[in-house]
Amino acid sequence: MRRGVLGFRTGPPPERPESRVDYAVARRRPICYGPVRLGRGRPPMLHPELTMVSLKRSVDADGRLLPAGSTGTVVHVYPDERAYEVEFNRPFHTVTTVEADAVAE
């Protein structure tokens, strides 16, 4: 392929692959046919981070008792959603670990 005066390629264009498969094979890239589903088929999270939740039952936090019905924000989700780190502002400010069975939407 020759280059012209300004550095642009001259001559016939390079061959294009006939299909996406040929292109992927030629470039050694994985073949993707449409949107990729992340999470390997896992169901969506019940309480993802930054959602508001409330307590089903009272929970001990830093030696004080958070009453049932207290609302807070999920700041971390533990693996398999067994527990959550939740930040509460009322009745007092605290960030505490709450088991999944104690959290309601």
C-alpha cells in the first residue's frame, strides 16, 4: 500500500471480512451477538447499594438498639446477599451490618 503526499493511503481499500465471524476470527476476538448479560445469569439483587431499606426487627448497633421500622441506606452488599452494611441517621447515626432476614424494602 502506497502513501500519498499527505500520508493518506492510496490504492485499493484493504479486504473486508464477509461476516462478523470472519472478522472476529481474523482479529482473534470473542464473538458477541447482541447485548452481553453481566453477572453470569444471576437474578438481580434484592437490595442493591444506595437503596432505602427498613428494619423488620430491632437490631443491636454499637451497644445501642435500632428499633424495628428504622430506615437507612444500603452502602455495601456482602456476597450472596447474606448481609448488608446499612447507614442509619435516625434515631442515631451509625453504619452497621444487618443480616438479610432483618431487612425489609
